[in-house]
Amino acid sequence: MSKLRKDNISKLGHKINQLKKRILRTEISGNTSKVEFRKMRINKIKKKIKEILAKRNIK
């Protein structure tokens, strides 16, 4: 996976949506081995977005 730039919130949101779609597809197919990892990645990206917004509000 390529690195995302930290200041591009729209791409980070797109990445969250991609991961959610993958979780949905794997739960339908029954292969839930990576679901927890993907949920962890979603939470990590959400924290990154909150940090970016907090920095923008301070400036």
C-alpha cells in the first residue's frame, strides 16, 4: 500500500470507505481472518484525521 499524505483528509476518508467495503465482503464470504486488522486500521486513520483537524483549528 502506498503512503498517504497526512494533510489530505478526503483521501483518508476514501481509504476508510475502502476498508469498510472489504470488511463487508469478507463477512459475507465467511473469511473473517483480517477483519480485526482492518477495523484497527480504520480507527488509526480516524485518529489521524482528528489530529489534522485539531492542528488546523489551532492555527
